[in-house]
Amino acid sequence: MTTAAALGVSTLLAAQPAAAAEDPWVAEVDNVVPDVYRFSVPDSAIQPATGINGSVVAVEGNFAPGKTWTTLNMGSSNTPNGRVWSTTLGPLEPGLYYYQYSARPAWNQDAIAFRNPASPQEVTSKPTWNTLFVDGPGAEWLADVPDGGALTDLTYRSSVTGGERSALVWTPPGYDENRAEPYPVLYLLQDEGQSYREWVELGRLKQILDNLTVDGDAEPMVVVMGDGQSDEIRGEVVKNLLPAAEGSFNISSDGDDRAIAGIGRGASQALQLQVNATGEFANVGSFSGRLEQNIGKGKARQINNATDLIRLYVGNVTDPRYNATVSLADKLAKAGVEFQSDGSDPETGGTWDTWQKNLHDFAQRVFQEPGDTGPSEGHLALEPHALPAPGTTPTPWIDENGVVTFETGTEFAGANNVTVWGNFGPAGSWPRTPMTKQPDGRWRLTMPVEAGSYYYKFVVEGSDRKDTANPTTVLSEPNWSTFQVPGGETLRGEYTTPVAPEARGHVQVMDYTSSASGNPTRSAYVWTPPDYDPERAEAYPVLYLQHGGGQTWTDWIQVGFAAQILDNYYAKGNIVPMVVVMANGNGVNFPNEITQRITVAAQAQYNVSGDPADRALAGLSMGSQAALSTMYTFPGQFAYIGAMSAFTNPPASADVTAINDGTELLRIYSGDIQDFTYQQTLGLVTALNNRGIEHEFAPIIPGPHSWDVWQKALIDFLPRLFEG
């Protein structure tokens, strides 16, 4: 060692990433659906941690689609141990989550982040963050490995800074410092604003490399995580880090046995080294990187002769370096530099979730015989991306890959914080995802969203606001807007994506005289199939579908996308041709209203059957109460009953024999423990069993008291009707 001196190495137990649930404020909920978590913060802990008495308390983390950072507000309650702020979230897909708590004295003031002071600091560069690893299918490659490799601190003197520098080194399981053949070595450089330790703290490098090595999918290697915070990266890496590592570990000094990769700035540094120190590294990985300098034809030939692999990685179009990576690929191609592209990861953007996958792929390719050189399965081609010009309407903008961009007008230019509240969280929960203020005063948010239907509103310093550039309306919630992301890769996406215009049913408004006070004229939506024949000899069977509390007759169409669900089922030929009536159930004796007003009007205005065997009645929440109370009051009038997020136990006067004889199907649905009627639904099922009322209890649908749950219940219920 001539230009650097290794000052010492020490094996770090502390370098191991903290295990899940190190934070005692987080607990997995005892739930029929796994991986649902409750975050609970004692009110007494907030002032010491933040210096304020928070009136708005939240947990923030990468819980939104595409692992986008989002916020879930907490509600407070009094417990025997004092006031506690809490929220429940899940089920969380397997993988690593990172989060923090925050408090605001008021909506229009900045949030102050904090972590549980009883939990260890897990992320060096972000002291308020904790991590939570959710084990399970699809995340095996991120799980701990018994007897895995070791993490070691390396300290050396830098001739660039004139002081001590540090790196973190992973050695593989079974590492032999006396092995005759030195180990190949991968050097990694972090992005600006990161610590080199984040490769293990958020990147789960140890678990990734442990699994790859134990499974035989990667060549046993040593990984050196260097500190790329340097304006003279060639001197720091080539003249200092390399000799220090080679003096302390049994690793090769041959460029053919070296690889280098980095994130963002670190990726740019790795590429610069490939240009300016050609031959030092035979393998280069760019994770969300760019290259400013140009490459001549002669340099390109030199790079090609000295390099086994250059591979480019980037997230989806939400990755801030997406277009830079597109330009990088174009620059290398034009210069004649041989490289591979992993394409664009459609699932995640410029986050550790993407870079974990990049590392997993790259580590399998270095020091191995060349294999498939194309993009990972499902990745998209690299093409330039641009959002529409500010002020383009309608909003949101949805691209062909399901990336959604929300934009406000300039009316909120003076606001301190603006978020999008919508059913984008796990299982249809409602996080508030922060928007970013643009130079012109507008606020924007771009994130990938899976196929399905959505409803949302802007929250401006705690005040709900309508997206006025979105023409959709929700009668019961004037601040809501809706949109749909097409696609058949999810259940809701498959059934809410519009069918071809000629295959759609017809939605009309039916007026009728209600039994409510004053006998007002009320309205109902009626869906008829595309080939509905008002003169058909055989009257159509009919489903009466009811809304919930705080809703009205329009909600199943405007928010529930019932018409699209029916259209898709009918186009597939998987439901019996039927008519669906969605009426107003508010403020009436519903059993009387449905039997004396709604059904009478429907039979007068549409070709629908009055035979109980051809009639179904279903509803959500309050609508389930309506359906069940009708069954108890007028048993046998509707052969099919569906109750979603159900409650209302049978009264003592219920005629069990008449109910069983007159009901072809009674099917009960519920969300999981997050659905606030969950316990009532369980009580209902117990009561039905105790009374001997025949029924089916559908499998629990993961999610809260929400349209995601009710849509899935309707999708399950429809093909069961009128088959007898």
C-alpha cells in the first residue's frame, strides 16, 4: 500500500439491520388476514420528541402504490395508560418498509418528524426513520439467512481528504481469508444525501447477497460499500479505497475480478471511473444514473476491450433520473459502447425498492458466464417521457402504464401543504400522499397505480377540496372525484375497465314516489343489459342494490362502478341477463319502501319480474341492514340476499322456517378487522347460526369499510344469482 493505509477492520454486530418490530409502537394485528399492522403513539411521547403538542399526528412511510412516500393520519383515544394516537394499515405486501412519525401543531404548519426514542436508530442519514420487514412470498430473497455473511467496518486514511474515511464490507458465508484464489470484489457507491451504510440499512444488501450466495446464484464475492462523498472520485476510489480494501481482505487486485456500481451520483461516479480509469473495473452497474461527459469512438473501443459488462437500471417514469438514464443509453449507443439495459421497472421509481432489485440482478451477472442480456421480465423499453403542460385538463393524467399525475390549479400557491386523499393505500385504505409545489404555484403528484377504480380529493392544510379539473362528480361527496386505470391484472381492474361502447349496458334514471315524509319523488339508477328487450315475453330477473349510510342512490354508479362491473360480466357471458335497480334507502322504513314503492315502480317501468324467485336484494353497510331487515320482515319476497359489511341480527319474531324456505341464497361479506362493522358481522353470523338461518359466510375480503371491499363482494355475488 503506497497511497492509502488501512487503519483497521472490525466485525460489526451493530451493522446488522434491525429486525422487524424493533419499534414497540408497531404491532401486527391479530387478524384473519395476516400482515395488518397497528401504529400506536402515546400522546405523552410527542412533546418530548418534537417540542410541540401535536394536534395532527401521523405515520409517514413508503406505503402508497409504487412504494411512494405517503401519510396516514392517526386518531386519538383514551386508554387506561393515557391518550394514544393510532392507525391500522394492511395487509402489507412482503418487503421492506421505512417510516417515521410526525406531528403538527396545526394543519398549516410544518410537520416535525420523530421516532420512538426506545427504538434503535436504524438509518444513519435519516435519524427519525425506522424499518419494518414483512416476510412472505415474493420477498424470500430479502429475508435473513442463518449463518450468513459478515459485515465489517473498514477504516483507512485518505490522501484526498487528508483524514480518515470509512467503508462497510460484506464477506460471504464461509469467507476464507487464506484462500489461495482471492475473491472477486464488488464496490458500491451511494447517492447524494445517502450514507454508504444505507446499502444494508435500507438496501438489505446482506440478505440479498446471503441468499444469492447460499443458493448458488452468485459467485462468492466480497462487497465494499465505499463513501462516494468526494469531488475527486478517481483518487478516492482507485488510489485509496481499492488498496485499503485489498490490504485488509483476501480480494483480487485484477480489474477483471472487480465490479463497481452505484445509485444516482454513485452511478455517475462509477461510469466516470469506467471512462477515466478504464480497465480498473470489468463490470459496471448504473442504478438510476447519468453521465455528463462525452465518449469518443477511440475511448469506446478501449472501454469495450476492457469491460465484460455495463448494465443500466432505472425505475419507472417517477424516478427522477428516468430521462437521464434514457439519455445515457442513447449516449452509449451513439458512441459505440457495448452495454445492456434492464429497461424501466414499471413497479417502482427512484427508491430503495427499485435499487434492491437492481442489486439483486447485477450481483448475479458479475464474475459469471454471460447469460440473458435483455431486460428483466416485465420491464419496459426506455423511451423519453414528458408530462403534459401545466394546466392541461382533464386531470388526473393517466399514461399507458398506469402512472397517474394529479395537478392542482394555482389557487393553492400560498398553501403550506397539499395532499391527495384517496383509496390508494393497501386494500383500499386512504392515505394522504404529499404533492410537490411547482414553480408556477401548482401542486403535483405522480405515482404508479394498479388497475382499478379510484376516488380522491385534495386536502389543503386540512380542508377538503375538489379537483375542479376532473369533470366527474359524486353526489353524496361533492369534494370527491373519480378515475379508472385500465387493465386486467387485478380483480378490480378487470371488472371496472370500460368495455367497448357497443357492449355496454344502459344506465337510466327511474323516478318513483317514496313513502318518506311528504311522499316525495325520488330517483333510482337502473342498469339494463345491452340487448335489453322491453317486450321480451319472459320478464327479466332483477337485483335491487342498496347504498350505505351517508350515501345515496348514485353511489353504486358514481363510486362503485357497478355499471362497468355488470358490463364486464355480461360481455364475458358469466351472469344471467338481469336488470339492476339502485334506489334511495335514506329516511324510510325500508322493508315497506322496497316492497310497496321501489319494486312496484320498477315492475311498472321496466320488464322485470315480480316473482320472488327472480328477485335479489343486496346492500352495503346500512344497505345490508336494509336487505336483512326486509328478509326478516317479509321472508321469501327476495330469493337472493347479499349483505356486505353486514349487521342487523334476526329479531326474536323472525320466522326461521319461512326465511329458509323462501331464500335460495343468503351470503354475508365483510372486510377484515379494519372494517368497523367487522365485529358486528361476526356477531351476525353467530346469531344466524344460533337461530338456524341458512347462510353462507364468504371469505373475509382484506380491507376496511370501503368501496374496494364492496366492489369485490359485488363481483363475487353477481354470478351466483338466478342460476337455480
